[in-house]
Amino acid sequence: MKVRVDPGHYGKYVNQSPVDITYYESATVWVLGNYVAEELRKLGVQADLSRNSIDENPSLVTRGTDSEGYDLFVSIHTNATGNSQGSDVANWPVCYVQVSGASTEIGNRIGKALMPLFNANKWECYSVKNANGQDWYGVLRGAASVGTPGLIVEHGFHTCPADVALLKQDSFLRKLAQTDAKVIYEYLGGQTIVNPSSNMLYGVVENVPKNDTLNVRIGPGANYDLLKEYAHLGNGNQIDVVGRDDTQKWFYIRIEGKYFGWVNRSYVKIV
């Protein structure tokens, strides 16, 4: 799996919020885009950014065409009302998808998954054409020209005070990124990550044979590579269990609060 992640805009001071002058879309989506790429990598997906720094500014079409050979192009944004005025009403996620329909399904999946995070009652997913019947947005037009399904994900509205309050929280950006990554991973054919509980579960590694270790892998199966940051666990190690695959044979875990990987559930006791 290969995904091209495009943090929208560039620089630190583009698209200032009319309801909070300290909020700039460009700065927020740079952080969020990096988080999306990080979360995808934790799931074993090759995730590459469309630019190397917040100040780098490739053209919109180039951002899309550089996704040639990737399975998906996703551009990360926050939205604004048409007149860029503050509004308590507009707060839902919006996904702009390609006119070809190649990205409509993933757009609807992501919009639906993001909706409850903003306490919204709907999401929107649609395409916009230019006068030639092509994609209006340059990034989507560029991705389409090289055969890559692409979409723009608007994570709430920075013209909505409630959304801005959420978007200014780093923990909320991480939650958005995890949601995006989970949906993309499953859409591209990864194992379904099922949350085992409304609350995180806690586990202890046990029954690992003497002089052996429990492998931590980047995906739910022995065919996946070992997790680079934390490849092995031993009896007695404590972990957070945050999900499982759809076969229920593998746990998706968090180690030391920051490393994510997969282990065979036979060696984990829930406590």
C-alpha cells in the first residue's frame, strides 16, 4: 500500500480563522498531514508527504501528479464558509472527490468516520467540475492525470468556533489522523481494526517460551516485518490493547504510550 499525503497550502500564516486570529489553516494541516502519514506508517502503509517542509510550495497540479504509482492521494485541509465568515452552523466534514468517481467510496467512508468527532449531524462528499468537465481542484486534476484516486478531506470548519477549539488541541489532531489512517488502511485492503471496547484495554505479555520473545509486527500476521521502533516483548511487559484484526487472532497494541504494532493475541492476557 502506498499513499501520498498532501498537507494543504504552505507556510505558517495562510487562511486565518475569522473566529480565532491565532488559528491558521496552513499551520494546522501541516501538523495534521504529518500525523496522518505517521499513523499510516504504523499500520504498515508506505506514506509519503507531498512536500518536505511547511514552507515548500509545489504547484497544486504537481502535488497531484507526484502521486503517480500510489494507491491513493489525499489532501488534508480544514474548511471555511463560502464568505469566510464565522458560523456556528457549518461544522461537518467535507470530502471533495474526483469527477471520475474513483475516490467517491473512500470519501464517503472518511466523511462518515469523521462526522461524530465534530458532533456533526452529516457529512458531505461530492465532486466539482471546471468548464472542461475536469476536476476543479488542481491537486485532484493532477492525481487523475496519472491515474491515482484522489480526494481532499476538509476536517471541519475553521469558521466554526467549536471546531476551531477542537482543532487547536494536539490530541484532537492525532485523533483525526488515526481516524483517517484507519479508514484508508481498511479501504486499501488492510485487516479491519476493531475497537475491542469503548475504553482502552490493558494487557500483559505471558506464555512466551523461555529464551524467546514475542514479535511485534507492523501488520496483523507473521508475514509482516517487525516494528522497527520496538520489535520484541517479553513475559510481564505491559501494553495497551487498542484494537484487533477481523480474524481476532492479532491485537493492535500501544507500547510505552507511543509505539504501535501488532502481536499474536495468544500471548497477551487482558487485565
